[in-house]
Amino acid sequence: MEVPDDRPPHTPDQAQFPWRGAVFAAATVALIATAIALYNTGRQIPGLAALGFGFAVPMVWLILAAHQATDADSNVRRFIPRLMIWMVVGSAFLGIFWWNLDRRVSLMEAGFGAFYIVAGLAAIRIFDAKGRRPTLTAVGGRNRPRRPNPNVGGKTGRRPTH
């Protein structure tokens, strides 16, 4: 039995509530707040694990955003390498500082660093697999072929005078 849908059909240009961003942002904030609370109460290792998972949530969001993107030249695509570098550098520093205290934390941070690299590279590959679209679109919504430039050509390279 089919349930009638009272909502009007969705058009691609219609704005929607960004539920994915809201859910992932709330999960990130909750995990980082939990990490701070655990770390401040003396349970450093679970706190650092919650912090690592809190930073892993945006990387999962990047993969999902890459799947949903329609353009390979998205701003998100350009942001991924920078985000990935900072996440890996942060995990590396945290692992180095904990090396003499508890090597389990260093290994855990190495695992998080590896996850950040794999997730970032996966998102980049997903973006790169999408075809490049032309960036200029006519007002009517259809793509126009490029016209030859009248200012270039001829023997002198100057615009012809008539």
C-alpha cells in the first residue's frame, strides 16, 4: 500500500535544509565536548579517543559530500588537502608528545592519522572521478561554444581595422 505524499515534488534548484551538515556538526561538537570533559576529569585516553573520533566525523562528511557533489571543481575539493594536512599534523604532534607517557596513545593517534589520510584521499579521488563541466553558462541555461577571439590572429596579432 502506497502512502500519499503531501509534499510538493522537489526541484533541483529548490533550497533544502542541510540535514547532513547539521547532524555531522552536532556529532562533532558533542564528541569534542565529551573529549574535553573526559580529559579534564583525569581520563585522558578515552578523552583523546573521543577527540580523534570528533575529528573523524568531518572526514566522513567530506566523503559523503564528494559523492553528492555535481562539480569536480567544488570549493570543498580545494579545501580537502589543507584539512587533511592539519589533521595529520595534529595527530602526529599529539602522538609524539605522548610517546614517553603512554605508547598506546601514540599508536591510537597514528591510526587516526592514517584514517584522516585515507578519508581525504578517498574524497579527492571521488571528486576527481567526476567530469569537469564548463564554468560559463549562458543566461538561457545552455552552454555556448567558445568563439574565436577577434583581437588575436593575423600576422600582426592586432585587431583588424576596417
